[in-house]
Amino acid sequence: AARRVCCRRSVCSSPSRRQSCMSAWVIDQYDTDGGGLRFTDEATVPTVRSPTEVLIQVHAASLNPLDISMRGGYGAKLLKLRREPLSAMHSDSEFPLILGRDVSGVVVDCGSEVTHFAPGDEVWAAVPPWKQGSLAEFVTLTEYEVSHKPELVSHTEAASIPYVASTALSALVSAAGLCRDSSSNKRVLVTGGSGGVGTFSIQLLKAWGAHVTVTCSHNAEGLVRGLGADKVVDYTEGDVAEQLGMMEKFDVILDNVGGDTEQWAVGLLKPWSGAKYVTLVTPFLLNTDSMGLMDGTINAGVTLCAKATQNIISNGVFYRWGFYAPDGPALDEVRKLVDAGKILPVVEAQFPFTQVPQAFQKLEQGHARGKTVIRVA
Ligand code: NDP
């Protein structure tokens, strides 16, 4: 469905929407010990503060590895600057901070210049990490960040997709240069194919006609094959680089694992043919956390340039970092694929809103097989 023009609405009619307090899970400080989540029913309900914002009642949210990291302070310096550019150098607090990057819910209020959404619309979105998150009853986003939810899946299922989809699209389209019309003759390797980004990427690439090879643990082979993977390599059995090295070389590698992967993976790409290695596991925010904004950014830039230069000279391949980027129109395209049955939500576990700490514990155990979702409303 095309984005549609709506009437202007800036005032909520329902009494329940007028209340100023809401339930939310917040952190009051960064905590690397795994605690720190606090339930409150006195969080302030966000309001539409700019003409392009929408207020969404959250029906479901999901967790990402980023939530675990952010709880411990990952990215704090850069994200604080992005939140409040003028106060980053001062002591203004980002707390209480609400985590949660995915939302599926219903629009309850729109700014005066919102044209694509109206109160009552069912929507989904990936909440940028510099904004208050979706582990709450309400969240505000700009219209550009929001998309109409697929009709054929529930809120719980829909909430499993936006953040990993936005990340995968940013990595595969912006960094790797793939698109729907240029992928049919491409060989793509997806490492870490059993997790959130991996399970989405496999399906997207298959919908675009690519040939997809996946690395994962042996007990995830059935899952990734069911999502369309053409070849599966069990990284726990034998030398994964050796097994992949026996295959035809790849046009694109999407690395969801990081670590030493790039050391053996770039050699699997077709040399001097425009092939690209894109990793989602980058040192950028770790650098800004440990070195400060200026030095950390410069250090990351130097690291990236050095690796990119070395890979083009030595291996004839492009080396890139991939990042999540908010993109409502891209989610519009994903919605079409979901409603066409070409992309299925992969929900591994569901938790009620009362059990958000248990959901974090589940995620901390690792070995994700798709997504962990929170039912909020
Ligand atoms: P998940 O935790 O959902 O999935 C990770 C998957 O990788 C798990 O299924 C895990 O299963 C598997 N895995 C672990 N080790 C290996 C290995 N050596 N080889 C193959 N598979 C392995 O993470 P996401 O999919 O959400 O994210 C993937 C990575 O991308 C994370 O590091 C995340 O932080 C990062 N990311 C970065 C973003 C950015 O903007 N740069 C945005 C989003 C994510 P098992 O251990 O059982 O094998």
C-alpha cells in the first residue's frame, strides 16, 4: 500500500491517551553486571514535540544485542551527543533511559505536518538508539522513521523485524551495493546466519534472487535452510574457512560475527570484480567510548581507511563497515515482502512486558535463533 495522506491531528481524544504517566522499563545508570533494569509506571508519556513526529502506542517490542550493550554504556558518548548536541559536554543526564529498538503499534497522535500517518494506523519502526526506546507504552518518532505495519502478521511478529531489517538493508544496499534488481546473479555469504540480522538477510537475499551461503551452528541448519539458504556451513565442525574455500568465490560477504572473520573471509571474495566485504561488527562506538569523541572517531576513520586500502591493494576487494540506519520507506518495501509471504518473522521467544529482565537474560545467553519479542500491550 502506498503511503497515504491523512488529516492533521494534534490532539488526542481518548482519555487514556491524556494521562501523563506510562509504564516503562528504564535504566538509571549504566550497569555492566547485567542488572539495572527498573520497572516504573510513572514514566512520562512522550508528546509530539515537532510537526513531523508521531506518537505510537507500543503493542510489541523486540530485543537486540545492542540493548545488552547499551545497558552497559556502549556508545554512550556518541549517542548522548546525538540526543542533545548542545548538552553533550555538560552533565545533563540521559537517564532514566528506555531501551528497546523495535516497535509495532498504533499511531495515537500526529504532528501538524505529518502526511503519511493518521491516528489509528498500525505501524512498525526501528527506534534509533539515540531516542527513547520501545520498552514502554508509548514512543515518539519522526514520520520518516515509521512505516505501515504488514497486514498479515501480528504485532508480536512484526516487532521482530524492523531493526534487523533496517540494518540488513543499510549493509546490503548502501555498503554492499546490492538491490532487488541486481542480485539475481550474485553469490552472497552471510556469516552468523541464525541470528536476527542473519535470518532476515537470508530471506531478503533469496527474495532478490541471490545465491546464499550461510555459516551457523549445526543445530541451526534446519532453520536457515527453511528460510532459503542454498548452502550451509557448520562453523563448529572443522575449518570453516577451508570448507568455504572449496566453494566458488563470493560477490558479497555480510559478516554478522566479527572477531577474526575478516582475516580469513576476504580471501573468499572474487578479486578485482567489485566484490565487497561488509562487517556489522565495528570498533567505532567502542573507540568513542574509550578514547573520547574526537580521538575515537579519528581512530576509527584511520582504521577503516587502512583496512579498505589494504584490501583493495592486496585482495582487489572493497572492505566496508555496515551500520543500522533509520529508514521508514525501506520498511515500506519490507512490508510488501512480508505481506507477499517472502519474508517470515522468526520469533524464537516471547515474553510479557512484566518479564523484560528475563528476556534480557535469554538474549545474554547468546545462540539466538531469530528474535526475542516483548508483548507490551
Ligand atoms: P544475534 O545475537 O541475533 O545473532 C548472532 C548469531 O550468530 C547467533 O545465531 C549465533 O548463534 C551466531 N554465531 C555466533 N558465533 C558464530 C560464528 N563464529 N559463526 C557463525 N555464526 C555464529 O545478533 P544479530 O543478528 O542481531 O547481530 C549480529 C551482529 O551484528 C551483532 O554483533 C550485533 O551487535 C551487530 N549489529 C551491528 C549493527 C550496526 O549498526 N553496526 C546493527 C545490528 C547488529 P550460535 O552462537 O549458536 O552459533
